Amino acid sequence: MSRFVNQNLMQITEEILASYDMDPKTQRIGERFLPSRTIIVEILEEIRRLIFPGFFGHKMLTPENVRYHVGNLIIQLSDRMTEQINYCICSSKVCGKCHEPTVCRQRADQITHDFIRRVPEIRGMLSLDAQAAFDGDPAAKSIDEIIYSYPGYYAVTVYRIAHELLLLGVPLMSRIMSEHAHSVTGTDIHPGAQIGKRFFIDHATGVVIGETCHIGDDVKIYQGVTLGALSFPRDERGRVIKGLQRHPTIEDGVTIYANATILGGQTVIGKGVTVGGNTFITESISADTTVAVKPAELKLRSKKTK
């Protein structure tokens, strides 16, 4: 330890402790453990192994061993999910020091059970999403390629999982999962968004889909698209009012090209609309319409000197 630190250790310690007291919102002294982000990401990968048997992991699956594999994975997943969901429940400020740990544990166990029972439904939605990606991307050579390597499909997969967990009452775990996908793919889908069947994000990078978005069936969007909020209504104390729809509604069969921005909770993009690239939309668009910005004028000048 350096002489400076040794001589000033008590003073530095007191100053740091005082800073804890000055801003209690950024410390959890005396609170329950937070869930482990690392373990939750590992759980996410185990769920993907359960949803897509044979794609991930180090074990070759056969008709003879798949039943054992699934059963073993469910047991392992159940224990880890229950533990982390329990931490999510008990780490809440509302829960505080948790005087009823058994109740929280039982609730966590029930949520885990309910989620695993929804895996076939999640698989069905993701199968439709994979087919939409294959049909919508002429560069795609197989469904396997999409499931195994497409960043947009990975982001949608994590969204489908996180959305179910959010519906079951575990917002912290679902947000950790979605932000992991965001960091890996550059695609930010809030788990609270409502997204229909056969959803496809092409190229993925830079896509933002807000919490209160409503997206219908057969929607395709490209990189750089933002489905965001136009404004944030506030209460009499100046705080943002939560729970209102702040993000747009995208109806069935809409295609949104690269770098388009669509904002506002009252903005509805009608069925079958095609939104051109680089558009900025803050008002509703009628069904079966094409929206495009006027092309910029290009000036060409020869680089050769006369």
C-alpha cells in the first residue's frame, strides 16, 4: 500500500462512507442480494438450448437421448431460474429485508414452472419468426443459418423469452436479458413491447423498439429504425407519468426501411404501409400507403482537370 493511501486511509474511508449517506439511491447496504447478471445470461443460453435442441451446446442429440437431455436441462434450469427469480423478487426496494423468504421462494418456483410450460408456445412463435427471416432475406441459405447466426433473430429470440418473463412478473430479469441482447447485437427491444407473429429484423444494428410499441403480424424492419416516444407527459410534480402509450402502433404487413424514425404514442402506421429509408414520421399513415422522403439533389463533378 502506498504511503499516501496509508496516511490518508481513514480520511478517504470517511469521505466515501459519507457519500453513501448523501445518495442512498445508489447503494444497497443492508439490502438483499441482487440477481447475478452473469448467471442470468447463462440461463438465457440454457433456455435457447431448450428451445432449439441440437443447435447449441456440446452434445449430439439423437431420438434416443433427447428425452433425457430435455429432462435434465429442465431440472438444471428450474433450480437456477428459481434462485435468480427469487433474488429479483427480494431485491426489490418494496420487498425490503423480506420477512417472508419462504413466500418469495414459492412465488419464484411458481414463476419458473409457469415459464417452462410456455416454452412450446415460445418455440412456435420463434419458428414463425425464423421462416419470416428466411422468406424475407434473399441472402439466407437455410433456417439453420438464421437461428445459429443472425443477430436480428437472436435479438427477437431474447425478446420473446424476456417478454414472457415480464408478463410473469419478473421485470428485472427480463431487462437484464434484453440489455444483454442489446449489447451483443446493437438491437434494443424493450421486453414490454407487444410484437405479433412472423417478425423480421434485417441486419439489426441500431434498431430501437420502445416499451409501449404495438407491432402487428408480418412486419419487417431494417437496420437503424427507431420506434420511439415523441414526448413524455408529466404529472403536477414534473415527474414522467409511467404506463401511458408513448410509442407507435405498427399494423400488419408493414415494411420499414433503414434509418426511418417513427415517434409518438398516437402514431399509427396502417396495414400494408411501406416506410422509406431516412423518413421521420410523427403522425399516422393510412393503410396501403408508401411514404418516402424527396430524394436529395446530387451534383456530379469530374475530378479530372481540364
